[in-house]
Amino acid sequence: MPLQKLTASVALVLMTVLSGYAQTDISRQWPQFHGYMGSGILDKANIPVTWDVKTGENIRWNTAIPGLAHSSPVIWDDKVFVTSAVSSTQGDSIKIGLYGDIDMALDSSIQEFKVYCLDRKTGKIIWDRVADKGIPKERRHTKSTYANPTPATDGKHLVVSFGSQGLFCYDFTGKLLWKKDLGSLATGPFNENGVEWGYSSSPVIYDGKIMIQADLLKNSFLATFDVATGKEIWRVKRETISSWGSPCLYTGKGKTLIILNSYPFITANDLASGQEVWKIGNVGNAPAPTAVVAHDMIFINNAHGKYSPIFAIRPDATGDLTLPEDTTKSSKVAWSLKRGGAYMASPVVYDGYLYNMQISGLLTCFDALTGAVKYKENLGKAFSSSGVASDGRLYFPAETGEIFVIQAGAQYNLLAKNMMNDPCMATPAVSEGMIIFRTQHRLIAVSAR
């Protein structure tokens, strides 16, 4: 039948297929750290509450991934992507648990910095690539790895950061499209000379641009690159010290902001120019969580030092939003908390509630609009990864490998505690009918059979 005879909707589908781009609802993908737009949420996924790795109950597949990494998997349609750093001398050890040591790992072995593509349905490795090989250019903390940043994809490009080893872009067949050396991206405590903990900020792709947050021991910057060519679009210098969170985007009210968890100020920068729009001080001095956007507000937490705040910031804010010591809100800060924010985990804002998981295992549920505390519950484990939400449930991985499944709502209700039998430091990824966990040694897909 001639194209002009087809209905408008059928013609659109046909033209889309002919142009090489399948119509995809990006909001149903898991394309970056903490999911679509960093929300940590995918509803109508129909994933199980309980499973058993030993017996295989509700386990779709279980695939060994060599090396050591805290990077999370990302998912686009039926492809899963993940990175790893594979030591030539099996120096793939981490020290988990609650401790305050600033020690660097005794691992200066040659590493293969690898990218893996797996089949989402079967867990079979489709291809793997060595992005770089050599002795790492930066050191890592005993709890860190040489492959911390999570990849990002727009359905056509796969962007992978290995910190000081470089930024790499592949197509979905594993072809290297371009790579960039961003120089030294060393991070560490600001008050301990010579100590490095490893870079972890993940790239984010939006509107054909890659955002790179590099808050470092020196020469900090924020930059954007063209995803197709790798060409730098702009770069702005930042008067910040080491941070470990990833960029978060706010889009609305005719603007797009890049929200950056950093010290001594959390900032919002304009996507078009990189210029700072607002900043807020009195924050933790080792920021690691990533902000989330919900209810037309920006929620962000961090910790360490004098302050461990949570802020709920209105997106039309400009200028310096720093609150006086005796104040917790203003015309631009809907509510805040001076102390109690998470050191490592990004918040989850779901169905009107904000869930804040401290590294000690203290979970606090807040009314997202007012900041009123609904409950506090100590789960008795250490938590470094960020929780995710789906179909009225929250999934929180403990470092030791227990996954706490909690009913969403104003009252604490533990539905299940599932053992992965392997340490779990990475944030899970949710897909249609499936949740994928990255443990120290494996990718494990949980799915109702």
C-alpha cells in the first residue's frame, strides 16, 4: 500500500523503522546511574518480592563478571551494559563494613578496563571490550574500585568513564566510536595530602550532550561533550574539592539545570552555558549521593563533617541559598535538615515520601513535601548503594549482600530479606519484569518465572 494511504500513526511507525530508530519509550529504560533521569523508579515492572540464589527460585540468570567494580548495570531494550577492572594479579579485594580508615588499597597491578554487553533475557555475554590496559593512574580506597562510574546510554551510544584512564564511546555492536583523555581525575580527602580514593562520578546523557562532573583534588571542572563526536562543547572551572556524586538534571519552567552535589557548595548550573544558577552551603565535606527531582522540587542529601543535610529546593531558585544556622527553610528551600542526611546513598522520592538510607543502616522516611518524619528504622547493616523503587516496594542492598524489600508508605513494613551470597556495593537496575543486581563477582537477574 502506498505510504500516503496509510494512517498517520502507521506511517509514523514505518518511517521510524525505515530511518533505523525503533520507537522507544525512554522512560521505560534504565539508561544511567539510578535509572531514567536518576529517579531510581520504574513502576509496572512486576518484579518479585522474594527469591533464592541458591535454589534458583525467581532467578532468571546468574553471570560471572571478572574483576572488581562498583559501577551499576544499565539497560536498553534487551541489552545490559556493565564495566569492570580486571587485575592481572587478581588484586580484586575490597574491605566492606563500617570503618573510618582513609587507607588506600595496596593494588597497583596492571588492569584491563573492560566493558561488557549482555543479553537481558539470558545473561549471555554478547561482547566485551578492553577500553584501556595498564597500571591505574589514580589510587583507590580500600572500599573502592577502579571501575566506579556507571555507563550511560541514549539507545545508540554507550558512554563509559574509567576516570583518569579516559572517557570512551561505543555503539551497540561494541565498535569504539571515540575516546578522550580528560587528564588526572584524582579524588580524595581534602585534608590529607597524597591520599586518593578513586573517581566515581557517572556520565549523564541528555539532548545529545554528555555531562561530566569532575570535582577533584585540584583543577575541578564541569564539562559537556557531543555524544556523537566527543567534541567538547563547553567547560567551566569549579571552585570545589573532591566529590563522588553524579550530575542530576532538572528540566522544566523553560530551563534545564545540572544539579551537582559538591563541597563547599551544592550547585545548579545551566546546561546551555555551564554557568552557575544557584548554590547552597553548610553541606557535608565528602559528598557522594546524587540528587533526585520529584514534585517539581530538587531533593539532595550528603554528609561528613559538621553537616549532613537534606534539602528540598524549589527549581526557580537563584543566587546563594545558604540558610542561617537557626533556619531550615526559606522562600526557595521548602524544607531542610541540618543533620541526618546519607553519606553514600542517593535518596529515593516515591509516592510522596523521601527515603534516606544512612551508611549505618538507619532508614528514615519523610513526607517529601513538608519534611515531617514518618518513621526511623535501623536495619543493622552497612549500606553504600542507593535504593530503587517499583510497584509500591523499595529495594535496598546491604553491603554484605542482603536485599531488604520494604513496603512503600508512612509505616515501616519489611516484606522480605533476600540473600545474594556475595557483597553488594552497586545500585540495582530495574527493567520490564526484572531487577538486576551487581554483586562483587556476578550479575544476577531476578525475575518471576
